[in-house]
Amino acid sequence: MGGGSASPWKYLDDTGRDDFEKGSVDDFYIYLPNGGQLSSSTLTINSNNAGDKAGWFVERISVEDTCSGEIATAQFNRWISKSVGLTSTRRLQ
């Protein structure tokens, strides 16, 4: 993140629960190499369009650097679906 380099794609799935359900808040913990301040980064989400009802509405995504305590949020407020687009990028603030 940041520094002009992209991190590899991370597939988010908690096999112990039904992720991305209406009205839910999902937490995922992933390791990324330290690439600078979160607030100078962008976040791209992508759907694999799998399942009967593959579209999902993303309000916001917050990212926390557990080393520094910095928290940054990307406001999406949009659907991610085949009909409107499977990928969206926003700046973390």
C-alpha cells in the first residue's frame, strides 16, 4: 500500500461464516508488507461474481495498521455487481 507499489490481491473468505450478507459487518485480518501511510493509498475491491445473488452493496471499508494504530477509510456507497461493474477503486482517507 502506498509508495506507488501494489499489494497482491487478497481473497477474503471466512469459511466459518456466510460473508457479505445484507446488513452485516465483516472483519478480515490480512498481512501486507508496510508500504507507507494508509491515508496516501488507494483500495480496489473486486467481485468474483460467484453465487446466485453475487451483487453486494459496499458502504465503506476501513483498514487498520495494527503496528502504528492508523485507521483509514474508503467510502464506496455503491453496488459491486455484473450489471454496474465488478471492480471499484477509492482513496483511503
